[in-house]
Amino acid sequence: MSVRELVVLGTASQVPTRHRNHNGYLLRWDGEGILFDPGEGTQRQMLRAGVAAHDINRICVTHFHGDHSLGLAGVIQRINLDQVPHPVSAHYPASGQQYFERLRYATAYRESVELTEAPVAADGVLVETAAYTLHAHRLSHPVESYGYRLVEPDRRRMLPDRLAEHGISGPDVGRIQREGSLGGVGLDDVSERRRGQRFAFIMDTRLCDGVYTLAEGCDLLVIESTFLDEDARLATDHGHLTAGQAARVAREAGVRHLVLTHFSQRYGDPDVFAAQARAAGFEGELTIAQDLISVPVPSRHQQQQ
């Protein structure tokens, strides 16, 4: 069976705490794994969460602050140590090429796996596969930062009762799918559009156009909420969001399931983030991220077509 879920490896901003590791998130998307922002300690968190190096097909780094990238050295070396049998691609801001190279070759090791460097220099499509299209959009942070958006292609779901009504069966079902019509019957008459699922990952940023573009219509949105609303000025000064700001983005963008993460160590009670998100008017599913939890992508059958 296909699995679509987010495995949370770490949720702390800037420094780890007793209960929160540096950032790290693995998105399982059917048979592929995309690792986002591996901060320091990610390799150990993977072990604790049951994530293997073999699970990683793609690495996406939003920016080169340490809490989002210091784990790259260990993860890349583990991929090679375990001789992962497939190529791995890495996306990161092109302006941070020197940092990526330093982390990739931080110490001596034997390279045994093909690791493709695919730096991001502008908004747009990074890669298209049969399962998804991966986009990047620029965010607003003191260093160059990009968020990532994964979009599954829209599909068609054939409707058996409509097919029977028009006497279409057997090989003719495939024919009408390929050709768009059959004997005066259009594809729209016997099928319905099934909207592809959408996921976005937004880390360190102020409110900006990129935040809204990434979040639009997402089934699952992972977004930083470093500060509480009473510290909005600090958030703006340091290039971050508050819980209320993140939740308002999710509400306006029509997000189904919101995951707040990247919490400042100055706050002790995570329930306050949830309270501020609800006060901002977000009514969908809400998760205040904790290390080592898994969050499923919402079931497709609940989607509006």
C-alpha cells in the first residue's frame, strides 16, 4: 500500500532543547522519501523514528542556517556508508553552494552513492515525476531561503454507473480515456476529476508572497511558527512568523491540515501555539509538532473535487 505521511524528526528553532531536536522532516510519498532541513542530530533522530538512509531519495534545504543544515554531513555520509542503492538528489539555495560543499565533504569518507547537486536559483519547477511536481518559491529571511511545494497531477476517476449507463465496458473504457470521447460520449460524461494532493514546507520567513503561493490549497502544510503573537515585532526583525500569522495564512489558503513547528526555546507551553492558531480563525486539522511523531497526509476521499 502507498504511504503518504510526514515523519517529524526535530522541531526546535536555533538551538535544541531537552525535548526538541534541531529541525528535520521526512515526507514519505508512496515509495519515495524527501528529507527536509536536516539539522544537527538528524541521523540519530532517524534511528529513533525508524527512518533508514535507504528511505531518502531527495534532500531539500530551505537555507543555510545551522539548525536547518548542520545534519547534512552525517546524513550524506550515512547514505554512502549504507550504500543506498538509488541516486539521491539535493536541492538548496544556489547562493549557499560553498556551505553545501563544506558539509558534503566535512570529513573523509568513501563515496559510493550518486548524489546529484541541484541548487535552486529562482522560483519555479525543480523536477517533474509521474508522482509529483516539486516547486520552489523564494521566502523573506536574512539569508536566501526557499520553501518547497509538492503537487500531485490531477487524475480522472471513472464512474462505473455512468459507464454502464452509456454502455461502455471492457477495452472501450481505456479507449475513451485515451481519446477523450467515444460514440458521442465525452470523457466528462463518464468520469470526474480527482484533484492531486498538495504539500508545502515553509521554514524561516516573514510574511511574503512566497508564503501564500506555497500554501495555496494544500492538504498538508508544514510551516514555522517560531514566535507567539505578542512577539510579532521580534518575528519580523528576525525573519520569522508567529503562530497567528501562520494560521491566518493557512485559513486564507484553504489548507486542510496545518502543522506548526520550529518553536523558540523561550516558550514552555506548546498549547499556547494551538490557542493562538485557533484564535486566528483556522478551523481545519491542527498539529503542534513534537519530535518523532508521524502526521498522515489527509485521506483523498475527504477532499472536495
